[in-house]
Amino acid sequence: MRRLPPLSLAASLALPLALALFATAAQAQPQPSQSQTPPPQRGDELQAMLAEVSPARIEARIRKLVGFGTRHTASDIASETRGIGAARRWITAELKACAKASGGRLRVEEQSFIEPAGNRVSQPTELVNVVATLPGQGASKGRVLVVSGHYDSRNSDVMDSLGEAPGANDDASGTVAVMELACVMARQAAQRPFDATLVFMAVPGEEQGLLGAAQWAREARAAGTNVEAMITNDIIGSSRGDAGQRDAKRLRLFADGLDPLVRLLTAANANRPATEADAKALAAMQADLLPLLQAGGSEDLPTHQLGRHLKAAAEAAMPGFTVQLIQRRDRYLRGGDHIPFLERGYAAVRITEPFENFAHQHQNPRTENGVVYGDLPEFVDFPFVADVTRANLAGLATLAWAPAAPKGVRLDARELTNDSTLEWQPSDDPEVAGYRVVWRDTDSAAWQQAKDVGRTTRVTLPVSKDNVVFGVQAVSKAGYASLASYPLPRR
């Protein structure tokens, strides 16, 4: 048993920083088991991918998207130089070029659907999600990790489909980050395939009501797709705020799966009409998430576990970089493309910049009283976008190399005792080398302590279950840990 520093669970990521932390802890703590010190070459693979992320390529692609003038969801689809149609075809072509360079491992397709007329859609409109899939290998290929950015843009009038809407930060930055992730990770897969399936999406209609993301999430739930994690990157382009503050070493990660569950359950209890998709989402939430709430796991839903993983992974991979973990589904009374996933019971988070400058969001480009308004490339910090991309990459790669989370985790509460006994079902994944029990104080957002227990599926620890929160992770042969599973009580 050992007390871990703030980057605790990142020790499973096989990175130089993590190894250094273990070396320091070893002076006063028992030596870690083999599963706690993964072979260094995997960490080298991750660092090599991080090094491949190119600020210059990111800048060129953001400027290219801005060059289409507007990417409003209802803008021109026939022109080859202006509007959302031209932008979408260019994104598809870029991803297909990366697919070809990867030997065809990356599969790129355009998935179209008709969005009916509605509040922000004046007439039935064809929308197209651009989806690049990197299939997983082995026992974990059914686990799906999704990362998205939205390629549509807007100006001051959300219904203005003709005026200039550069959308450099909102959200060319997120779209280009996803493109960079797809290309870099597809090249990596040629050397060492990922265990889980990775889906990279550029979606339209975000400004009209999260339309592209909602369509994909709706179809995923109807098909029973095992979406283990979803990340949306939206407004990740600037390290500066409107008061002149700057922090190029921090991003915000919004992670809370409780609010959408409460909203959906409240609607259901009020007997409000629900679509068939909503009914399926509600049933999934009731089966998967309600037992966690009833057992006191309101801060340990799958979305919270995903947030903890992404924070640990990024901070271990990028010394000096901070992921500010915020237990809200998004900024106050606002939303992004992760919301449709949350509403269907999936773990989903939003990544965004540390500050926001509203003079450069949803504005007609202009200059007034010496102040420049508009979402323009000159207000984008391209090296910062590259770092946010690397933070995504660290979290996605380490999760894609990890096993599925343990199932059937229980905390034995049949007798009164100050010890804690946990048990779980054995994994049938041959890559699982053992298990790790993690725990934290109830007022801590991150895991603080851990104990590797080998291949056993039952362990008793001299820690009172009344004072801490537990989780159990599966650990791969290379040392990568799954998301943590919260234990339900065994009565």
C-alpha cells in the first residue's frame, strides 16, 4: 500500500514522469509490483505520438477552414470554395489522405441525414457527419472511444447563413485537433494497434442545437454501441481571456454525468412524452446508473471516472500542464456536443480553453471603438491548440491500450467491520495482468491511494469503507489501467 502524489494513477501510463514518481516513492515505500512498472517502450510510443503533433499543420488547417468564409449549417453546399459543403468535403479529403498513409487502417465515411425544420433550422436540411474509425484489436475492440469537434460556424445572428462566420476558435480549433488525432493515431496503429476502437468525428449543426452529435449518439444507442468514452473539443484555441489574463499550460475539463440523468428521470416521472430513443436511454440509465446513485456514487458515475483518467493521463504526459477538472456538465447554462451522449447514458466530457473572450465568439467580424470583434485566426494560439491535442491524445491512447473496467465490483457490507473487502468478476481479456484497488478521501476529486493486488478477485484492506471512496481497475500486461469501477454494496 502506498500514498500516491497528485499524479497518482498516471503511474500506470509508462511515462518518464510516472517512472520518476515511482522511483521517489520507492525510497520510503515498498517496491511496486511488476504490473505497476510497465515496460518503458510503451511510454516511448506515446511520447513519439505526442511529438508528432504539429502546431504548423494545425495552423494551416485552421486557416483553411476559415478560408471557406462561412461554415453555417445552412450555408452553400454546392460551391467548391465557400460554405459548409466545401469545408466538409475538404475535411473528408484530408482524413482520407491520412487513411491512405496509414495503410487503410483508418476508415473514413460521410454519414448524412435529414434534419427536419425546427427552432434554428428553417427548412429540412441535409447534414453530414464526417466519421473516421480506427478499429480496435483483440478482446477490447468492442469498446468505442469517441472524440469530436464541430465544423459548423456562426456569427452574431445564428440564422445568418450568408454573412462571414470565420469560426477559427469555435470550432475550427476543435475540428482540426480531431483531424490531427486521427492522422497521428492511425500512423501509430501501423506499429502497435490500439485495443479499443477509436472514432474521430467532425460534426455539423452544433450551433443549431447539437444536431450532428445528437444524430450519431441516437444511432449508437439504438444499435447498442458500447461507447465507453466521448470527448468533445469545443473552443480550444486561445490561452488568453478578455481581461488580458493568459495561461498556456491549462485547459478546462467539464465532467459530470449526474445532471442529464436527473433531468431525464424528472421528465420521465412527470410523464412527459418521450421518443423511442429517449425511452431506450432512460432504460439504460436506470439499469446502469441508478444503482450507483443508490449506493452513494453520485460523484463516481462513468463520466467522473473518465474525467479522472483524462486529467491523470495528460498531466503525466505533459509535465507542467494542468487539467482543471470541473464537476459540471459544461459552463453555466451552456452546452456542447457531449450533451447528447450524456443524455443517452454514455460517459462524455467537454474540453475547452482556460478562459473565454466573448468578443471573439458568435460575433460579426468588425472593428468598433478600436476593438476588433470576430472569431479570427489572429486570436488563436496555435501552439496551445497543439498542447490541447496532446492532452487528448494522452488520454485516448492510454485508455485505448487499457482493458475494459472490471464488472460486478462489490463492497462486502454483510458484517460490521472497520476493514473493507472488495470483490469482482474476473476478466476474460488475456491482456489483463491483474487488478488495482484505488481510493480517495470523500472530499477529493482524484484518486489518492492505490494497491495492486495481482490476479485475485477478492481482497481485504485495513481501510474503513465508511471514510473513503473505493474503485477497482483492471491493469494490462503493459501496465495501463482501465477506468475505475465503483463498488456496489454486497448485503
